[in-house]
Amino acid sequence: MVGLRRASTWLLVVLVVTATTIANGSRTTPKEDTAAAPTGALENAASTVTNATKSAASAVKEKTKNAASAVTEKTKEAASTVTEKTKDAASAIKNVAAGPKAAKGSAAAGPTGAKGSAAAGPTGAKGSGGSLDVVALGAKGDGKTDDSAAFTSAWEKACAAGGTITVPKGDYLVNSLMLKGPCKGPITMELNGNMKAPTTFDQAKKHCGWIEIMKVADFTLNGNGAIFDGQGAAAWKANDCAKTGKCNNLPINIRFTGLTNAKIIGITSTNSKLFHINIHGCNNMTLQDIGIDAPPESLNTDGIHIGRSNGVNLIGAKIKTGDDCVSIGHGTQNLVIENVECGPGHGISIGSLGKYPNEEPLKGVVVRKCIIKNTDNGVRIKTWPGSPPGIASNILFEDITMDNVTTPILIDQEYCPHGKCKAGVPSKVKLSDVTFKNIKGTSASKIAVKIICSKGCPCTNIALTDINLVSSGKEGPAVSACANMKPVVSGKVVPAACTEVAKSDAKSDE
Ligand SMILES: *[C@@H]1O[C@H](CO)[C@@H](O)[C@H](O)[C@H]1NC(C)=O
Ligand SMILES: *[C@@H]1O[C@H](CO)[C@@H](O)[C@H](O)[C@H]1NC(C)=O
Ligand SMILES: *[C@@H]1O[C@H](CO)[C@@H](O)[C@H](O)[C@H]1NC(C)=O
């Protein structure tokens, strides 16, 4: 499986070099960015975030806490810029709110009268900012009929004024849905039923999302436990990307792209054909009570990938999948991951970083109170050798329990999964201010802590505090191996920090 993955990714690289037509531009392998940068106002806002953070960079040197608050200040500035950029939408919201029929949940309802309020058919609801019931708009929810049109129609109506899309109990078979803003007001989706993907997919179509929500401000998805079933089993079987390099044509279950002020609560993604959830170019977004479920043998099914986003909070998730539980790409800032259970899967990963020129700095990532079980990696950071310059700083892994994890703590700046990199050339991704604190549990292999920093751009201020990892395997007591670095050690650290010299592992899994 691992060999297949390696071969497949290499072929992908080749493919993508020659064919840059993937809708998302910078994405080449399934491990990298999966969505285009937002355009227009959001792009400006994103650029402002980057610029603001650049100017904050010197402030982000001292202690992690100080740095974090400095970045938060800048984020506020950036957020107000976003508000500026969306002021048209905001005034539209006010207008709607002022209208006599607009009060949420009062005037408008589908013909089924689901909300028990004054009846106004779907036509009446149009432009009113009221409630839009997909069944009223023609959805069957029988798991067989293609309900795509009803969802698209509900979205268009909601987007024209702001409003609530309601999805009653049922199983809604939909084809790929592009639900796109900007919209004239906030949008809420209330799901009480499940979403179901077709088992087949259009190989030729470069659209990489089954369900994509794009460029919306003030978006709320209340899943109430709804399942987004990607029905990927057939796709995994037919997934011959090792031979064809066509993995990228498999859809990601759910993509959130260019969202501002979003809340995603109580959804479960199962059996995605490729990644489960991808977050790209988002500002101020909270995900809560997320479920991810796919078998360990499903290829490239990263649980949640976050890239080029600022202020994302992932609070509460149970993730079982065939690849990274959470993967974090460049340009991620002020990310908090809390109460995530991971396993089976490949752990929680930052990177890989440094594969492309002009990657944006990654700053301010906190991963805490997580349980990682039966995975090959626990928490890790990986950067490519021979990379262009890059930055990853202010990263905290805290209060993590490891259970039978092959390498619980891993930094690999010589990440080279296919032996296809400029192996001798050091990574120029500068790692600084990385803290591993209160990390406990069992390591399935002897090397419980492995830290390989760049020879040419040595990492600074890598701290190990209160570590207690014991080996559950048969190779003897756990050890800690390091290269090109000297850790800052405090508290009780078991195994003792950096007693061995770490060797680069060209067989490193991606
Ligand atoms: C960000 O900085 C670049 C130059 O570094 C500049 O071209 C761009 O206009 C700036 N963006 C904003 C929104 O200030
Ligand atoms: C972030 O988004 C939430 C809605 O999800 C909103 O209530 C809050 O005001 C936003 N924060 C900022 C700084 O805009
Ligand atoms: C440890 O994890 C591996 C997968 O990495 C799994 O195959 C094995 O069964 C696990 N052992 C126990 C005791 O759970």
C-alpha cells in the first residue's frame, strides 16, 4: 500500500507538471493545496492577512504566548478589512433585516409549513431571507432520485437574500454541488437528513469537490449528525492512480473555500473518494463535533486538510481514516485543534512544506487535548529537502495521549517519500518555536521521538516539556533521536531527549 502510494504520488507529480489544468492551480499531489486562492475581495483580505502578519513577524520571536497575541491583534485588523470588503453584503443584510417579511423564521416558510408560520411557497420565500425547504423545492430524499436541482435551487434563493435552507429527514442523493457566493446575507443550512454521493464519478471532470461551499460570509452548517456518504469503496478499488496518475479526478467529499465567519457543526463524512474535508482560504471558521470515517486501506483519504486559512478552530472530532487525520498546509495561521481522536490514520501532520516556491508562512498552530491511537505517526512536521525558503513557527502540541503509535513525535526536514528530492540539499523551511508539551503514552517502535532538523537552516527553540513515552513494542526501551538541533528541555522527559543521532528515513511514509 505504501509503495503504491509512493509510486502514485510520483506519477502525479509528473502528470501535473505537464497538465496544469487542475481547477485549483497550485495543487499537484493529493497532499498539497486542494483549492484555488479566493479571488476578489477575499483574495485582498487574504493578502492583507499575509502582509499584516509579515509586519508582525518580528514581534513573533519571543515567547509563544506573546507571539500568538501579536498575531491575534493583526488578525483583528485583517478581520476588519474583511468586514470592509464585505460591506455591500452587510448593508444588504441590514436591508433584508429591516424588511417587514424578513424576520428570520417569521414570515416565510415552504408550502409544507414546516416552521408552522405563515405560508409562503418557495416563490414567496425568494428574496425574503426566509426558510427554504429542499423538499418543497422538489427533493425526494429517497436515496435514489437525484436531488441536486433542489439543493442548487435552495442555494440560489438563499444566496439572493440570505436565509435558511432546511433539509428534512431522508437520504439525499446529489451529484457534485457547487454552492457559491458571495451572497446577499448570511446563510444557514439545517440538515436533518443525510447526503449521499453517486458511486460513480466523472473521471474526465476536473472538479475536485463532491460538495463545495465557496466564497460565502456568515455561513452556518448545522449538521445535527448528518452523514455525508462519499460511497468511495468502488472508487478505491478502481483507484489505479499508481498507473494512471488520475487520483486528482476523484472528488473530495466536502470543500469549504474562501469562507469568512463560518460555523460547521455536527457533520460526519464517511467513505470519501479522496480527502474528506478540505478548508482553503477561509477566515474565522469553527468546526465542531466532526466525524470522519473510512477504512485504513482507503487511499489518500485525509480527514481534514487546512491550508491558507486564518483563524480556523477545529474543536471536537473523531477521525478514522486511511491517511492523515488532520493535515495542515502552508499559509495556515492561528489554527486551534482541540479534542480530536485520531486512529486508525496517519496522525496529525503539519506539511509537507517547502515543495513549491512562494509558500506562505505557517504561524500559530496549537494542537491540544488529542488522543492518537494505532497510527504510524502521532504529531509531526515534515518539510522537503532542497526547498525554497519558507517559515513555520509558533507551533504547540500539548496534552496529547499516544496509544500504540509508531513514531509519536516526529520532525522530518528531510522528508523524501519517493527518494525523488534533492536529498543532499538542506530544506530552507525555517522551523522555530515548536513546543511538545505533556505528551504521554505508548510508542509501537523503539524511536518514540525523532527530530531531524535542516542542516542548512537549523531549527531554533524546539522544546520538549513533560514527555513520557514508553515503548509497547519488542525492540526494547523507547529512545529519542535527533539531528542538527539541540532541544530546549524542561520538566520530566522520558525517553531522555536526543540520546541518539537520528538517521534520515527515505522510506518515510507520506
Ligand atoms: C501586500 O504586499 C504586496 C507587496 O509585498 C502588495 O503588492 C500588495 O498590494 C499588498 N496587499 C495589501 C492588501 O496590502
Ligand atoms: C467569527 O465568526 C463568528 C460566526 O461564526 C462571529 O460570530 C464572530 O463575530 C466572528 N469573529 C470576528 C472577529 O469577525
Ligand atoms: C498497533 O497499531 C497497529 C497499526 O499501526 C495495529 O496493526 C496493531 O494491531 C495495534 N496493536 C494493538 C495492540 O492494538
